Amino acid sequence: GESKRFEDLRVVIPELQQALDTLREAKIQLAKKVADARRAGTRQDRAQVLESRLALLENAKVREVEWVIPNLSELLEKCPKGTCITSPPFCAAGVANMQLVFHPNGKPEAREGYCSLALKVPD
């Protein structure tokens, strides 16, 4: 009885030890990949910050922005009063992520026949 169980354990223990070693090695490899991914993400985040700072510096002297709206007459016909369209985000005067907000037929409180235009700046 007991010597049989002991013999069975002696056979199983090396197999379990091998499985444990394999898992430990896999864990080490996974930890390395996670660390590499984190470093890559950090580099990418830093690059994005530097790009946005560069854009601000490059656009610090921009004082005029042009936004071309295609098919304006169609837009005037199809957009109900209070409906707006927004420009792509832009940088000017050292301020990033601004947008123009255009209501072709005016904001709800606008006088009849007037359009509305606003400048949206980040918080």
C-alpha cells in the first residue's frame, strides 16, 4: 500500500517538476514580451507628445485659417436650422485642437436667413 503510493509519487514528481519548469520559462518569456510592449508604447507616447508640441511651435505664428466647405448651396437646402458641421481640428496662434463650428441656417436662436459661426477651443 504505502510503498506503492510512494513509488507512484516518485514517478509523478519529475513530470510535475518538468511541467513547473516549462511554465516558469513561459512566464519569464511572457514577462519579457510585456516589458518590451510597455517600452514600445512609452516610446510611441513620447513621440506623439513631441509631435503635438512641434505642431504647436510650427503653428504658433499662424493667424489665419481657411476652411473650404464644398457644396454650400446643397448644405443650405438640406441642413435644418440648428444643425451644424465642424471643421477638422487645427492649430493656430499656439493653440491646438481648435475647430470651426458652422450652422448653415443658423443656431436655433439666430434670426431667419442668418448663419452662425463659432470657434471651439479645447478646455
